[in-house]
Amino acid sequence: MKSILILKRLLAVLSAGYILMYFSEILFWARPRPSDSLGGWLGTALIYSFTGCILLSITGFFRARSIWALFLSGAVFGWLIEGLVVQTLYDDLPLSLSFTGLAWHALISVLVGWWMLRRALRSGWRPAVGLSAAIGLSYGLWAIHWWLALDGGVSSMPDFVVYSLVPTLLLMAAYWIVDQWLPQPFTLNRWMALAAVILLAAYFTFVTVPTAGLAVGILPILLLIALFTLRRNRQVEAAEVIEALPSPPGQNYLALIAIPALADLVYALATILDLRWNTNWILYIITTPAGFIMFILSLIQTWRKEVNHKSTQNSKK
């Protein structure tokens, strides 16, 4: 029985990583690329499962239940991806501090994909369809900007349909597994957490810093600001045991089909009308400042939060 429980938790962590990869990578690239391969996507999924495990541990350990604490956790996740795993964080400072670590990973992948969409699935069919349709519409509009990008290209309609549909079917399964088997709250034991920190430190030392020397003076400071504020959140947030929320009805997961349906519709109309729009600038203009604003508000709101009396009582025991 214990081995079955471990297997379920492992599948839940892998599924959480896939959810984050779906919103961070599959939606970002938004079309099949010549360089795509099964091995490449599996390697990317493992990276997101590892960083996603860290995200889950941060939200659990620091009791990140508010949108502000969750965004700070997402900021750590986003900066680990963009500032440690890859080094795009240092390419176009200071705007690159937000896009894509805050503006995409924290805002879209964590708040929208991990938090809002899961809440919508629990709220009912209509909220789930509505949010999925909005995501699909944005997905389709974002996808057509690649037609004008230097490293982009126009996908055939059948290729785009397969690209948008198949990963979304896997997304349905991933949400179901997470809702069924992911412990709440999720935390790593001391030794696993120490191993993760050592692995991140080694990668930072031997890969990140030699590639981008600026990382030494930027990434540690950003992470310390976010984690120190999350420590404050843990101090003021109640420590009572959180009951697991009921899983959504199975049919609610079918609402996610609205994502590829709307994306395919937009892509088809753009193909028929031969649109050549730089739709990426709409996203940049909205999300880049939004990432900075959300981060600042998250710091302010967390530090202004009053101490929860239950938290104080628990800390005295």
C-alpha cells in the first residue's frame, strides 16, 4: 500500500509539472517546431516537474494561500526557470525581470493555469468553459504573431489542430490526477529539500554563472526578496490543517476542450483572412507592467498583513 501511495504522489508531481509546462512552454511556442522531438519534450517535462515540485513545496511550507503569497511563489518559480535553468532573465534588463519570469510564469502559468483554472473547474461547468474559452482566444491570437517572428513560421491548419488538441487532452488527465492524488499541503521532507537546494546551487555555480555572469548579483537578490517575504507570510498565516477540497465532477474537465476549440477558430480565421498582426505586443504591453505591479503589491500586502491569532497560538505551543 505504501508503494502505491508513493507512486500516486509521484504521478501527481509529474502531472503538476506538466500543467506548468503546458502554460509555460506549449502555449508560449504555440505551434509545432522543426526542432521538436519526444525526447526534448520529455526532458522539458522533467525540468518543470522538478521546479514545479519546488513551487508546490514553497506554497505548502510558507502557507501561500492568498493570491499575493501565491504570486510570490510563482515569482520564485519563474525566476528559477528564466534565471537559472535558462538565462533569459539577463537579456534585456530591467524589462526581462518581468517578462517572462513574472509576466508569463508567475502570472499566466501559476495564477491562471495552476490556481484560477483549477478553481473554475471546481466552481462548475460554466466558469470552467468561460475561462477555458478566454485562454483559447488568447492562445490563438498569440500564436499568429509567430508568423512574423524571425524564428517563427506558419503552421498548416491540421498541424496546429493536433498541436493544440493532444496536449490539452493530456492536460485534462493531469488536472484529474492532481486533484485526486496531490497531498494538501504538499511539502518536501528535510533531506529532499536539502538535496534540491544543493542541486540548484551546483547548477547555478557550474552552468548559470559561466553562461551569464550577471546572475551572481541579480538572481540571489531576487530570490531572497521573495523568500524573505514569504517567510513573513508563514509567520502571520494560520497554521491550521487545511482540509482537501473536493475534486471537480469528471465532466467539468471536458470544459478544457474550449481552449483548443477557440485557438483553432482564431488560427483558422487568421489564415483565411491572411492576417499579419504583431499580437505579441499586446501581451507584452499588458503583462510586463502587470508582472512588476503584482510583485510590488504582493510584497506590500504580505508585509502589511496582520498576524493571525491562530498562527500566534500555534507558534507558542
